[in-house]
Amino acid sequence: MLLQGCVYLPHTATVYDEKCDVHYREMSLQPYQVAQFAGSCNHRDCAYLLVALGAVSAASAIVSGSIVVAGNLVYWFEKQGQCVASAVTS
């Protein structure tokens, strides 16, 4: 039996918007494998391990997803400000 433990972490990238002629940041969720469990286990131990891995993965997706949503909202406002400033100076 082979089990993999994954977590989700926020990742920030810089994107260029041709319309406004500005660079802005954008966040996304990236999965990362943190553990790989191989070997034999009895039914109860495997069930506990699967539940723990599922709980950690779900918790990381919820927390990191919230960070990504909040971060993208802030970056969107920042982009709008840069776009207006770019239009005023042009």
C-alpha cells in the first residue's frame, strides 16, 4: 500500500496586464507532497492514517484558500490603483 500526504500552499506570481500597462501579483493554490507512506498496516491503522492525511490536506486547503482569496482581493485593488495611475500619467 502506498499513501501520499499533500498540503496546499499559496503561491504568488507576477503577471503583466497589457491593457493597463502594469505588472501585478496574483495568488494561486499549489499542491505539495510532504510525505509518502509505504508498507503494510492493519485495517484500523490504515484508516487512522487516511483520516489524518485527509484532515491535514483539507485543513491546508481551507486555510491556504482563504489566504489566496484575501490576497487576490488586495492585489486586485492594488492593480486597479496602478491602472488608474497609469491612465492618468498617459
